[in-house]
Amino acid sequence: MKIVLQRVAKASVDVDNKQVSAIGRGLLLLVGFGDDDDQAGIEKAVKKIVNLRLWPGDQNRGFDNSVLDVSGEVLIVPQFTLMANCSRGNRPDFGRAKNPREARRLYNVFVEKFMQYIKVVKTGVFGEMMEVELVNEGPVTLVLDF
């Protein structure tokens, strides 16, 4: 599982020129699932992400507060292209990506696990062409491999 995590002031997803999801302050997560990913790894990833200290504390510096601490929102967008292998040739190879049916199931489990911790969880649309818009706060961007 690969995740690109961005701390955002706001983020949204449009499909066919219509907004389908939007959040305020919180996290935008782009998530891709690989062949070796399973449900057990999802719990570990979600616990890690909700507890990552990515916001400043009382002195307004450093990384002291988590998305839970700041009552942040989360927007989770499926992105199988994160699983691309670009080591050979000029065309990305997606052979390591989980098959779409199983990836959709894992994506849904991932979203449900976040809903156990975060009050506002929004999603992209699995399998659709999406336009993702964000205002990165910081900027803070992390690439996570689980």
C-alpha cells in the first residue's frame, strides 16, 4: 500500500465537472493498493496516520498535533497509479497493482477504518476520472509505504 499524505487547508474532488467531495482543514490521502496488500495492513496504516503529528502545537511551531488533535477532516482518493513501476522503459508498468475488484474492497475497508476515528471522512470515486484540487498547508507532504 502506498499513500501520499498531504496536510491541507481544503481539498475537493470533481467527477464530470461536479464536485463529489470536499473537506476543510485536514488530510488528503491518495492511496494505491499492491498485490501483497491485505486487510491486516490497513489497520496498521490507519492507526499510524491518525496519530501522526503533523500540525504545530501551542507555540505554533514544530509537529505536535495529529489530525485527531485538530479535529481535522480526511479526504481519501483511490489512485492505483501510485503502484506504477517506472524502472524500465518509458511506459509505467502497473503489474504490481491489486486487481480492481480486490482493490475496491480494500479501499472500502480503508475508508471504514478511518470513520472509526475521524468525524468527517470523504472519498473520491473508485474507478472514475477525477479532478483533485487542494490547498497544501505548509506544504506538508509525506509518502508512506505499508
